[in-house]
Amino acid sequence: MNIRHILGSVCIAAGLVSLPALAQEVAIPTQTLDPALRAGLPKSILDAGEIVAVNSGSFPPYEIVTDSHTMTGASADLLTAFGELWGIKVRFETVNGFAGILSGIKSGRYQMASGASGDFPEREAANDFVDYVREYVVFAVQQGNPKGIKSLADACGSKVAVMSAGSAERVIKQQAETCAKDGQPALEVQPYPDQPTAILAVRSKRADAFFSSQAPLTYFVRQSNGQLELAGTGQSNGFDMLYQGTIVPKDSALTQVVYQSYKKLFDNGTYATIMKKWGLEGNMIKEPGIDLAGRKPQ
């Protein structure tokens, strides 16, 4: 048994910003090498003795990046367990924005994406998603919700921060078009390269809200010293059933290896231990799946 310690800072454009560790300090079982899973890895990865997992910057509590090669969080714990199952090192690298993840995987520079990335049918055309959580998209707003945002339809007349190139940016831009078509006050979309920069825009009142996944926004709200609150919870907010998972190249050998590795962590209790450690009980699903976008909830 071992305990993976939580690091409390992330690197963003404005400098190093402290993020309190909101995870419970719990023991995560060390995994035993699985020869069958290891044998399924591509020879290039086995020869290198490592796999490169890319992220787009901090996405707590899944990813908390401390420098370009160091990461903690639920995704880091899960991938560390993968490395133990496979008998190789998992190396983390950070790029600027989600588009950098997709292009890096397409080019072969990175073998997989480390975090919980949104699975959508249009993304499945070029990538496989091994999904392991459900997610919801909501708003983080200033305390008291001065703009009265209760759902996506209430965002007209607001300045809304989003992650650049993410699914929330597409949805909020569609809402901005709806606001204009209906003669409502303009909705200003503010794309940012990472979560901490976007949340900083709300805390400094450059933006009225940050539209993103509920799990990381809950993390940021809890560490905002009462400056922020969640809004628009319990609403679809332009999304159907949303699954998130690990991205791997389409139809690659890694798809089944990653899927079977998640199944093993689900079955032996490690998945539940890690998710509960990071306060993600509400995002758990019964079993992992491949390319679940558009399917019925598990």
C-alpha cells in the first residue's frame, strides 16, 4: 500500500497560484504487474519503457499541474496505477489548450491524453474515448450570482469565460448567436487556455461567469474563500448525456489496453478509492466504456 501525496500549486500565465489540496489523504493500493495488459502495449512503448500522457493544464480535481512534467489529481492517480499494471513509467506533458492535445495525439507525439476529456460523436471520428466518468456543465459565478444566471438561457448580457477549443466554448458561442437572433443583450465569450486562468477572470470580475465541467468548478468554488458559487446546476445547459474519458488514437492497440486496465481498477476497488479521495463520487459510473457519446447512461 502507498499514499500518493497531493501537491498544492499550478502554473498559469499569471504565475504560480496556490490550490489547496481538497483530497482526502487515503491509501491507494499498489497494482501488481499484469503480463497480459503489458503484452498488449505497442512495441514502441515497451521499448521506450514509458508512455507520454498529455494534458492541457490544470483541470482539478482530475489534473493539477505543478510544472510541464508533474501532475497530481484523480487522473494522475489512475494513470499511475496503469503504469504499475503495465510495468512502465507514465510521463506527463502539458500543452497549451485542448486543440494541442488532439493535434499532438494525431501526430503521434503523445500516446494518450491523461485527463477526463469530453466524449462527443464528432470527436470520436478521429479518436477513441475510454470513458470512466459522467459530467455536467454549469457556471461558476461571483458570490450572490449578480447576473442571475440559472441556466444557459440566462447568459445573455454576460461575459462568460470558457476553455479554449473545448465543448463548452462551442455551446456558449451557439448561445451567443441565439441571444443576438432573439434581440437579447449580447453575450461576450472569453476563451482562456486553462481552468485557473478562466476562474481568475471571474474572481477579478473581468468575466461574470465561467462555463465548464461541474467537478473542477466545484473544486475552485470550495477554495475561493466565499468569492464564488455554482449556478445553473441541475440543468442540461446545452448538453446531452456527457461522458468523459481518456483519449487514445482511433482503433489503436491502446484502446483495448486502456479499457481493460480501467476494468481491472473498477473491479478491484481502486477506481472507487481514487474517485472518493478526490470528492468525485457523483461522477462515478458502473463500468468503463469505449466511445459512449450518445448512449444511454450507465
